[in-house]
Amino acid sequence: MNATMSRSWIFTVFILIDLAIVGCVVWCVFQHVPVRKYFFPAVLLFMLNGAWLVVMTVRKTPPRT
């Protein structure tokens, strides 16, 4: 991904990744996977996705003059 993405596309990608993480967690719950196996990876992925959103938004924001 590069800095030429529009803000709406950046936010759309962020939402899709969050929905994928939630979908995986829900799947794990219904498959009776122990919480310790998916909780911390899910939290880490949520945090990385949030950091990606911040970085891409800052890169897209034009500098002040």
C-alpha cells in the first residue's frame, strides 16, 4: 500500500481488516478453540491495524503551510 490511497479507501481497508479479525474470533468461539490461543493474537492484530490506520492517515494528510 502506498501513500496515494484516498482517505475513504484507507478507512475501507481498515474496516475490512477489522471485520476479518472479528470473523476469525467468532469462528474460533464456535469451534470451541481455547481463548488463550486466539485472544492475544486478535488484540495484537487490532492494535497493528489501528497503527496502520494512523500511519496511513498521517501520510495522506498534507503538510501545513
